[in-house]
Amino acid sequence: MAPVLYIVIAVPVLAGACVALAYALELVPTGRAGVRDRIEPGGRPVASESDANGASASQLVSKRPGLGLRRLLITSSGLATMERNISLAGKSPKLLPTLVLLKLIAPIVWGFVGWALVSSLGSAPLWIAFWIGLVAAYMYPNIYINGRAQERQARMVHALPDVLDQVTVALDAGMSFEGAFARVGASHRGPLGPEIQRTVQDMAVGVPRREAYSSFADRNEIPDLKRFVKSLIQAEEFGVPIAAVVRLQAEEMRDKRRQRAAAVAQTVPLKLLFPMMTTLLPVLFIILLTPAFMSMGKSF
């Protein structure tokens, strides 16, 4: 049987066998979740009637889903890092068992496919690529969720000055800070919207403002956001007008965003240097020097 046909037939069978084995060993959650496991897609906890006993929204967080034997596939530090990245990416904590299971299925599938290809060709560089691909398949879930977390945090950093500008306009119009915060969170379409709404919901169910603001900063790894929250807490503690604090923070963050854009623009020529040297310049030399070489050949 040809290797390609062998792969086409065997890969679906192997993937189905892995999924069936996972269900047989009860490695896949059955979907039964308690009240504290109920979280909306944006990461906002949902309270029910049975939770109306004084528990705050910040306490209604999802517990770590059961991993079963999948716990053997990842270290404690790696599991904590993956959980943190899932939170930073704005995904549901229920994604954790799926990613851990993928760390088992991806190397098996790649190992089966790569072994079929490399063994038929028998090249030493291909064997090296096979083992590198095996490690990459195991690390792919971590790379994927880390990339989503960094992308979401970058979007929040970019949108934060505009959000603070909108809050400033609402404060100047006579709204309270909580009202302006809630209005901006409801109208904002980026990742900051659900985070702001979650903070407002925390305060609505009785969480102290200081704790709600601190949780807002702790849920993300954005230095500007942490600085803004610290300024809010200090303004509330010392009686400084919040509108002035928000306006000042918006101006500082806007200047930092402009500086980051200028720094990125300065790296563009350096990034274009290698593609130009490998693609544009050889073609240019061929076009310019070919007539000269042809004339020199004719003269000899």
C-alpha cells in the first residue's frame, strides 16, 4: 500500500480511537457543572438564585475542571501557566481539559504520520525534522493559548486610552464614574468591554470598589491598567476628583501609545532589509548586469 494512502486511512482511525479511549477512560467531562462553573463566554460569572446568599461575583469563579489521567501529561507549573493564559485570552476555563488532551492526541497523530513518511524515505534530516515536529506537536496547545492571550492583551493596551477618553466625556456630561464606566463597557466592542462589565457587576452585587478595581487589574497583565487602577484607588482614598485622574491617565496612555507606534515604525527598515537582500537585489543585479556580461562575452 502506498504511504499516502496508508496515512489517509490510518489517521482518521487513529484519531477516532484516541477520542474513544478518552471517553472510555472518562477523560472528557460529561458537561455536568455546578453553579460555580457557569461562566459566560466573555469570562463573566453567572449567579443563580441559589447563590443569592451574599456571595460576590468575584467569588463565583470556575473551579478547575477535573483532568483525570490527563493530569499526568503536564506539570503543575505548566498547568498553572496554561490556566493563566486561558484567563488572559478571555476563554472559558472549560477549555483547559481540551488543551491538555490535545497534548496527547497531537503528538500521537504527528508521530504516526511522520513515521510513515520518514520511514519510507529514510533520510537523516527528515528524522531530525520528525523529532522536532513531535516536540512541537506536544507544545502546540501552549503556543496556541499563549498567542491568543498576548493578542488579547495587546488589543486591550491599544484600546485603553480610547476607553478612558469615553469615560472622561461621560464624566464631563455629569454622569457618575460607575455609570460612565458601565456605559462605556456596554458600548465597547473590544475585549475591554466584558472586563469592564464584569467589574461593574462585581460592584453591583456588593463587592467593595477597591476590591473590584484590584480584581480588574489582576485579571490582566497590563502595566498601564494596573497604574490606572492604582490611581483610582488613591483618588478615592484622598478625595481627588476622579474626572481629573481619568483625564490625566488617558493623556499619558495616549502618549505611550504614540511612542510605541514610533518604536515599531523605526524597526520596519531593519525588518525589510533581509527580504530585500534575498529577493529584490538579486533580481535587480541580474537585470542590470546581464547586458554587460553578454556584451563582454561577445567581445571575447
